[in-house]
Amino acid sequence: MALLRSKSALLWFLIVVAAHIAETGGRPRRQVLLTEGDSTVSLRSRQPPAGPEPGDPADAFKVPTLDGEFSFQPDALRGPLVIHAFTNNSGFLECLWSSESSLKSLVEELPNSTQVLFLSLDDSVVNDVLWMREQVQRVAAHSKKEVLSRLHFSPVPVFALGNWIPRVLYYWSCMGHNCGLSQAAFISEEWKMPVIIKRLDARYDWLMARWGSKSYTVIDAGDGCETSPSVAGAVAWVSEGNCSFFTKVQSMAKSSASGVLVYALPGNPLQDMNCVGDECFSLLSIPAAMVHQDPAVAQTLRFGKLVNVSFQNTPSPNFFIGIDKQGLLAEMGWFLYPTFSFVNWQAQWFDFFADLQTKLQNPAKVVSVFDKVQMQGDKGAVATVDLSIDLLDFATLELDASLSCPGKRDSSCAQWDHTVQLFVCCDHTSPYCNMELGRWITAFRRGIGRWLTDVSPLTPLLDSNKCTFTMKTVPWAMPWIVSLNLRFSGTNQTGNFEERLRPFKVMSLYDGGTFDKNYNKRYQPIKFTVPASTKKVELYAVITGHGSDENGCGEFCVTSHHFVINAAHNNTHVFDSAGTALGCAMRVKEGAVPNEHGTWLYGRGGWCDGLQVNPWRVDVTKQLNMNRSESNTVVYFGLFNGRDPNPAQQPGYIIMTSSLVFYK
């Protein structure tokens, strides 16, 4: 990608663009044609033409910017590119560009590898991009990080670009706030036409109640900071200020309002309505949104005349698309609330995926288990594989796994986050038959996950030349397309031609169960002796917490898992990020799929949506009696906040496999 500077050419271009927009009378043309090569696409066409899909290579293009010509050439790609199309008609984008924290996120946290091209869907494109650039420059002036050279603002409206970008923006289906115009539609007998105002709904993870399809009566409730019986059954019309958004919604909920519309004071932008601190633990069950104060609505309500409101979502083009480091087109996922952090997280994942591709080029013996096989139902995906290789030749066993969707777009992906487990059986008479080899969590309606997991300690499970692998999740889940390769690499010799220690025996310990008052009663000490010739012993466990009691256990509560050896050594694994607001967002750099549906950002009990579950490994050699004539003991217990779990209702559960691995 390159930027060619030509100030005189830019000035002439701005004059031409301004003249063109003036000719349209400030209104979008209804019969816009998008041209690409020799083809012509009418926006009135009912059947959208075939075009590039996610995962397809992005073609080269050039666009003028405020600082010269921006040129994208796939063969010269140096990093990801994010394309953002702004429109003044979106309350979500207004807040995204007005919020100081959002702009600061863009300036300070955009990965150094990533560039962003800013466009506008509106005829006011010149004013739009000048304003956007000013917003960024204002925040960047107080930052030590250089970012402006990677941000490009084009004064050409999307409908006049003359390349493939409009086609993708218009015809890719999208979800959430990445497209669509949320609006409040007011009607009154005092007006001839309805009044349509852009709206920004309160945070989904705070107020999960949604607006119904019916028409509501609107009642003015002042600033909404106190209860108001007059709003019962109606939508409360309240001003911003004087108290928190939470207080306004809580007061109106106590007044039996059907919902709350908070209007911005003149000159103020729409804000991200959210709770703060302990407010977030109080359940509120009515929807709320922020809108601008329309004079007609305000005056009619002031005079005591009847006003009704309904809520609508008008389709629009996508606001964000991406191109990854490989030059492939990519969706940007679902933006839960208005901040550029979601752009940053997707860009971080682009970097992760590029690094993963580099790792996969390292020398390895690759054995294919599944190649784009559908996983669904009780059976899941099953394959029997020939493993006629000498495992002693390799030091490392990695699982290269991916979960994709039936279609190319995220809209075809399965809902919810489910546990995926890989079981292996190489000898039906072996104690290792059908032990768990790997674990992942599905992404919520995103199909880009791919991970590399080191499971070298479990190599002894592959104890025959033919092994059957079963990969499965809950039988009621929508289908996933799975791919899995076993990667054997490294050598079992050191640089001094001495053999490395290798695992030769795996001894199963404990599994999980319902996380209730009886959870720890089921675990008894296990006695064992260390096999002859053992040089090292490792504790190996894969533990995840699920479900939600009144404390959020075991998904969103802090649990600790203890393996006590010889009554003296407490090996503890604590899920201290469970329930934190950004616990899983902070793991995007490790491969957690960003911008999923739902509350993917929150920390979980040992897992994240769209990520492998990393094994927990502890060298316990020095904690053991290595003499074969002496026995050892190990016992496990799990705690919630340092105490035995004792939920009052709907206890969660722990999924666990744990073992001792012996090396020689």
C-alpha cells in the first residue's frame, strides 16, 4: 500500500467533488450505478451480482485521500487494511466518532501493522472526512504513539469510488452495529409526516430488553431522575444530565414505564448508555435508547399533545470490512458497543493469524485427521487414521485445528459457545482408549478460528498404528466444519546427541462434575508409585467452568483448583480473570476470535469463546518420592472464593481431565 501526495491534484478533486454534490441538491441520487471494469451494477437490482466473498483475494485499487493517492496492491501488502464507511445517519457511528475513549483507543491501540481507510456513504463526504481527521488529530496530539501516517481519509463518496469496495459494502450481509440504521419513528396528529430520528440503544450487555414492534405512547418525564407515575405503560421521554443513565432507567422502571428515551441536550452527541460499577449488578428489565431532541417532538409533548413512537431498523451498507495480511477479504464481526476497540481487536487477530501461518511453515510431519468435515449430532466427526510413524523420532505433538462455518459468511455460523472435545482411541483394550486429547470452545457466530495447541505430554495415547479420532460438541448445536492436523516436530536428541526426556506413561487422575456442595466429597486421595526409570513427572490438566448459579459459577466466577501431593505441596490453578469485563478480549493476541455475538469479551472460568483450552502443566518431580518402593498420594479439590461451593440454585459444573505424565 502506498500514498502518493499531490496537493494541487487534490485541491482540484475537492472542487469537482463539491460541484458534483451541489448538483444533486444535497440529496442522494436514487439511481446510482456502481461500475467495476466493464460491468455495471444497479442498486435497484433485486438479485445482487456475484462478487468477492470473505476469504477471496482483494483486488488492487486506488483512491484519492486528503493527503494524496492511496494505493492498495496485494503483492506489496505489508499489513492488514481496515476499510470504514461512515454515515451521519447512524447513531452508533456518531457515538463512535464523538467518544473520547473510542478515539483514544484508535490512536493508542491500533496495531502498528494496520492501516485504516476512512470513507463516507453520504453526499457530505468532504465535510465528513475533514471532521473525522480533525477528531483523530485532536486526540493524537496528546499521544506519544505515531498513528496518523497509517490513517487515510478519502473525500470520494462510496457511490463514486468506481472499484469493488461499494459492491462488498452493499452486498455482504452483516449483523449487529456493523450496519443498519436504528431509528425512532414518532407520529402525532399535529404533523403531516412522521419524524424519524436516529437512535443508539443502551448497551446490550447491560439492558438486554429489546424494543417491541408495537407503537408506544410517549410521556415527558423531565430529567427522569425521580419516579413519575404518569409514565406507566408508556415510553418515558427524559433529558440527559443531573443523574446517571442507570438512575434514569431505574426510576422509570420503578414507575412501570415500558422503556426510556434519553434525549441529548442541544449540541451534544449521542452517548454510549451504560452502567457503572455496582450499578451493573442491579437487574433492569426495560429497554432504553438515546436520541437527539427533535423540536417538533419536544414542542408537541410540551403542549400536552399525544405523541406515539415505534422503533425500526433500516438496512444500510456495511460500515466495516477488512483485508488481512495475506490480502484476503474479511468480515469484521459484531461491534457490541461504539468504540474503535473492536477495530483494534480484529486487527490484532489478523496479526495473530499471520504469525500462525508462519509457524505452520516450520518443518513437521503432518498427519491429516479431518479436512473440512461437518461436525454435528451425537456422532460428531469421526476418522480412523494410519499413524505408521516412529513417535520416538519427535519431541513435539501439536494439534492444528480450525472451526469454520457451512457458508463463507459469519451469518451461516452456529449460535452460542459450546465445548468441543477431541477423543482418541488407538487400542480398545488400552486404558488410554477414548481419553481427551484436545479441547476448544466454539466462537459465537464467527467462523475464522484456527489454533495450534501443544499436547506433547499426551503422545503415549497414540499407542497403535491406527487411531480413531472423534471430535464432537453438544448434539443440538448447529453444524461446524472442522479441520484437524497432527503435527509431529522436533527431535528427541539434544545438541550433545543425548536423548531428550520423553513421556512414556499417562496416569489418569480426576474428572469434573456438578459444582455444588457435594463437589469435593467425591474426590478421594489416590496412591501411586513412580514407575522405574522415571526422570520427570508432570501434572497435566485441562479444566473449564460452565453454567451459572447465583454467583455466576462456574463460567463467570473465580474458582481455584488444587492438586495436593503428599499432603505438603498444593499445586493451584486459579481462574482469576473470570467475570472481568475484558478478560477474553485481552486474549485475542493468543487467538481468541474477536467481535463475536454475545458477551465474548468477558473473562471465563478457564476458557474463552473461539479459543483453544490450554493445558495446565506443572513439573512435580521434586514433590514426589521417586523411589519405586515408596508410595505417593495426590488429592484434588475445587473452591469458589476460597471455600467449598454451595450454590442455592442451578449449580454450574466443571469439565476436567487430569493426569500425571511420567518421562524417561
